[in-house]
Amino acid sequence: MTTVRVDWLESTGGGGVVIDEYRPVRLGWHCVTRFTATLPDGSVLANHALFAARPVAGGTLCENGRFVAVEGGAAGTTPCRVILHDDGSIRRSPPG
């Protein structure tokens, strides 16, 4: 899998939504993160996501994610896959 650094990223759902503050950590068999979604109109929504965690060479693969908006409303799944490397770096699979 080709990977890119996670700083901010475009939402896998498109529509001009930008994801920020995406810093997953492993907790047992899951990866969790809080993040913000900035909509094209400038609205910022707080969210959290839960992924299945799977050991891979050099770290943990976080996949099969589900997200939910903190204030309710939006919820769903994400095809985003994130690797938490043993050296502390975090990378994600490219969109598409």
C-alpha cells in the first residue's frame, strides 16, 4: 500500500470536506480518534471514529472504520485505512 502522511486530508466522501486533527491511537483491538470535519461553508463539526486494529509488519493497520458526529446527525463508515507505525509515525492509504 502506498501511503501519505496524515496532517489533514480530504474526506473519502468528497464534497470538499476537509478532515483535520486526525490522530488515531490503538486501544486493544481497536483504533480510535477524534477529528474535525470542515465543510465547504466553513462549519466545523467534531467527530470520532472507531476502527478494527490488526497487527502488520512494523505497526498496526486500522481499517473498517465507523464514524459518528459528536453532536449527532452524521454517522457512517469510511474506507480510510491508517497505519500506526512502531516508530510513532502515522500514515494513511491515499484516497480513491
